[in-house]
Amino acid sequence: MPVTGGVKYYVKESNSGAYVGADIGLYFLSASSGGASGSTTRFGFAPVLGYRVNKFDFSFRYNAVTDFSYVGLRAAYVFPGK
């Protein structure tokens, strides 16, 4: 389970268009097999490239975590508010 926080910077105007960002945090991992179990904590960093269109936000990130890494794609709906 990841516990992360991050920042987002819009290239042109606030809350619209292209943005770059980064997330940093801890990944809590656990596994069990044949009665044996274990857990560990890993540090992670993820640079982000994204684009927001009206109420939709799309992003690509490369999650670099100690011992393993992966890419992520995200499509999100932005609820009205601040």
C-alpha cells in the first residue's frame, strides 16, 4: 500500500492544460506463502507528466521504487469545487 504526496505545476495557467509533477513516499509491502509471511517498507519517487481538459485529468508516471519500478497511466474526473 503506497502512502505518497506530491506537487503539480501547470505550464501555462492554473488548473488547465499541461502540467508536470512529482510524488514521493513510502510503499508498505507484505506477502505470505505456505504459512510464512513477511512485510517491508520501500521508498518511492514518481515524476509525472499530465494534461487537464475541462473536468478530465490524464497523466503518465514512472514509479521508481527501491527494488522495483513500474509505469502508470491515470484518467480522472475532477469534481467541482475549489
